[in-house]
Amino acid sequence: MTAASSTALSETTIDPGWDPGVCDILIERLWTLRRRMLALAAQHDERLGRIDPAHHAGARNLLHYLALRSDDLRPLQQDLSRLGLSSLGRSEPHVLASLDKVLGILHRLAGRAWQSHDGDEPSGSHSGHRALQQHASRLLGPTPPGRDVRIMVTLPGEAAADPGRIDAMVQAGMDIARINCAHDTPAQWQAMAEAVRLAARRAGREVRVLMDLGGPKLRTGPIESAPGVIRLRPQRDELGRVIAPGRLALRPAGSTSPVGEVDAVLGVDAGWLEGLRRGDLVSLKDARRAARQLEVVERHAASAILEIRRTAYLSADVELRHEPHRERRTALHDLPAAQGVVHLQRGDRLHLLPDGLGHEARPSGRGRRARPACVPCTLPEALASARRGDRIWFDDGRIGAVVRRRLDGGGVAVEITAARDGGEKLAADKGINLPDTALDLPALTAQDLQDLDTVVGTADLVGLSFCQSADDVRRLRAELAARGAAHLGLMLKIETQRGFAALPSILLAAMEGPTAGVMIARGDLAVECGYERLAEVQEEMLWACEAAHLPVVWATQVLETLARTGRPSRAEITDAAMGERAECVMLNKGPHIMDAIRMLDDILRRMQEHQSKKRPLLRALRAWRGALDGQGAPG
């Protein structure tokens, strides 16, 4: 039956009541769906034979779900809803059982006999939910009292030397500690893991350790440093009056001798410094060519302290002159180098190179740009697959570009197409995404294989970054087995279009072992799939994983503004509440991470009274009790 005829059926024939003819039509449509589900499972019988016994039901149920969702079911859902029946919209953990219940009711409405088909159903309305909870507990550990969703927290590198910080995280509600192996050292990872175990014992509960392998992350390489600039400025009151001058310490170039409390420390020629006396004046033209004057207020054996009452910008090409002896001059030394960046605006050309040192665009003698800006890439082999017209995104999507041509030596020339007005700065070690390019890169790098030797003796779970295929999952399992660690749980991070497209195969491969889960890595995934598609993509991933009875971690930018600044945005509060539909929510590190853990704990406890996966829970609405009588109650 076509969508058009189904819609017509809804509008003209169902409303009068239990018309046996209408029920017969719906029965036939559901039987067609049912046969399709069983056929898809039979088609993959060999694949199902490789599934771990603990996941047999989830694997078959996933195949049934994929068959169910292979067509547009919206017209059928409308027809079922008009009869007051389940529209199959919340059937993920028990697809065939849900369909059979509707079929059984329709048979009785049509006066037809119905025989139970429980033997075909891999999971029922209770067993499907129970299987998901069991798999989540095996992988992620138990949930804390009063909260059904776990909280994962990324540990900062400083935590290796600060066990008290980890203690505080556990007390605040952290259930899983995440260690990112793309940063820090094996010794630091082990120190963090040991601190987590100790803090968990003190708290009297289990806290698991996830160690994320770095994976083939494409990043910008080193960019040459720019000469540093120091801004020296006085403090002013609300009327602009100076209340404290800026303080600058001068000492011989290359010296590391201590100085007093100042705003900046610079080196000068030792002979020039010896001639300074308390009360002397020093003049300069700063980096903007603005004339400024400083006064020597302290003189020590190896340094001098000067004060300034107007803001000055000091760079390597600024000279200091000793007044009134203007011939006595010195250059400035020991300025801290500024982080190397490339400034990019829409329309600029950029060369992305397989190696080397990045640099800004270089002008010709007449001021025109003779050499475009260059940026190296940490995975040169990735550039070999890029083709003209392919999109490139830098730094979590802040800067967008399009490949215009290939370069000799394996690089590509790109044109900047997306940047804020006024341009953007691109620094080293920033992510690069190639959503249109078929990158045939293994999920396990040589560095990952080396890191696994530490991971297997330290972690409870191992994270596979940039998982893109079933073969990636099987290779990690083989490497773990070779190290005697086949028992470790897998966390498969889906962060590329290719990984999302291969998700059903990835899930089936994951179920060939005892424990596995999926992390929706929404940072890279948003850049890869497009921000406008992220909401849709993350929903589909949640549905597929629930059908497979596999736990999900809701990750990236959850309460990020709160963790970073101490104040959450309104939008991220709603986003955090959406995390209740997963089995775990991940927070990233930040100076206010304790506040973020406590707030997430509170949000998840509140939301579990209102939502379970896709199903709304209708608890009593205390907020409106007595509202019609003018007696509103707090909710």
C-alpha cells in the first residue's frame, strides 16, 4: 500500500470505529513488516553466529529494528494511533514483541484468532530494558543511589599530581574517570588511575577508569612563533584616573635573577642598566610608535624597577633611551614568544602541507602577498586522499575551507570560505576535519599500539577514537586479546560521517565480545555531519544503540560554559537534561568542573522523574497543584 492510499485510509475509514475491514488492512501491513524483520535476521544468520551469547537478543533485535525503519512508517503510525493502538514509536528495545502485541489486538478487534509468537521475539517489553541495564552495569559500573545515569569526567593532566582534586570529583558525583591518552604521559595516566581507585575506596563505591586512545586525529602541526608583545598599563578607576602605575622590571639580558612584584620583566644591555639611578627618566616609542616615558622608582644591584602612567606596547624593535643622555640606548631582550598563529579571512589562500613549519602569508616588496600562509598536517597520508572541491574544517568548525588544487609534494591549496568578520587565528594542534574525503586510516595508530601496553594494566575500559568500521573493532579486540586483556570493556567513539554510516556493522562487531558501548562524540561529529544535522544524527544513534541493548555515553560540550567560566548558558542546561536518555553523560575538564558535576547530578536526578529514554513519565505536576484556585505550589 502506498503512502497516499494509507493517508486516505486514515482520513476516511478509521474514525467510525472498529471496522473489521480496516483492521484487516492494518493486519496485512504489519504482517508484511514482520516478515521483513525475520528475513533480514535470517539473511545475517552467519553474522549472528559470531555474536557473544550475552548479546544474541540485542543483535537480533537490532536487525529487526533496521528492517522496521527501512520504510517511512508515518502513515501507518497515524492509522494505528487513530485506533488508540501503539504506533511503534517507542519499540526500540523490543521491536518484534511490540509489533506482535499490536497485531494480537488487531486480530481480536477484527474477530480473528491470534496465536502467540513469543518464540520469534528476541526480547520482550521487560527483558529488553533489563538487558540494556545489565550491559550498562557490566561496562560502566553501577549507578549511584537516586540517579540512573552515570557521570563521566575527563581528568586534567594536573590531576596526576593533585589526588585531592580527584577525591573532590568523586565526592561531587563522578562515576567514571576519563583519561585522554592523546595528552600527558603513561606515568601521569597511572598516577591519575591510582588516585581514582584510592578516592573510590574512601568513598565506599566503585568508580571506573576509561582510557581513550588518541587515534588518527588530524591536527595542525607546528607554526613558527611570532615576536612577543607586552602590554604595560596602569590601573585606573571608573573615571579613568590612575590609581596604580604599571611596573616594569629591567635586568641584564639573559639574567634570571629574581625581581620584586611587577607587571613584566625584560632584559636590557648590562652596561646601559648600570647607568640608571633612582628618579631617572626613560623614554621610548612603543610598538604603535606612541611616545611614552617611565620613571626609575627602585634601583637594586642586578635590576631596576620602572613605573609608567600611560599604556605602552613593548616589542623587540622598541628602544629605551636614558634621559637626558639620549645617546644612551638599549634594545629589549627576553620577550616571551607569542604562540604561533596564522591569521585567516574569507577569500584567503592557505597551503596545507604534509610536513614542515607553518607560517603567515609573506608579503612581496610592494606589500602584496607573494607567499600564501602555510600550515603543516600531523597525518600527511590524509592529504593524499583530498580532492578538488572537498571541504575542510579547522578548529572544531571555526574556520571552513575548500580544496582548490593539489600541490607538488603532497599538499593541497585551499580557499578560506567560512570565518568570522575580521578573520580568525589558526594555531598549532587544532583539529582538522575532511567530511567529504574518504580517509582510509586505521583507527589504531602505531602510538595507540604502544599506549595499549600501559592501558591494559591500568584501565577498566578502553576508548577507540575515530571508530569507522567493524574491522576497527575487531582489530582492537585482537590487540587486547594478544595482551591478555580481552576482558576490558570497549568504548567505541563515533565522530565521523563514515563511522555514523557504518554504525549497524560496528554495533554487531561490538556484540561479538562481552562488553561494549558507544560514545556519541558530538564535537567532531557536528563538524563532519554539519551542525544542522547533529540533532538528527545523535537521535538516530541513540535509537540504534537502544535497539542493540548497548549503553551510550552522551559527550562533548555538556555544561562546557559552566565548567569553563562558572556560569552555565540556558541552552546547555536543556542539552544536559537531554543526556538523561543515555546511560552516561561526559563532562570535559575546566576550572569550575566541581560546579558542573554537582549541577549535572541535580539535573539528571530531576529529569529521571520525567523521562526514560524516549518515553515521557507522567508524575504528578506539583507545580500547578491548586493553581486554578490561586494556590500554586512550588514544583
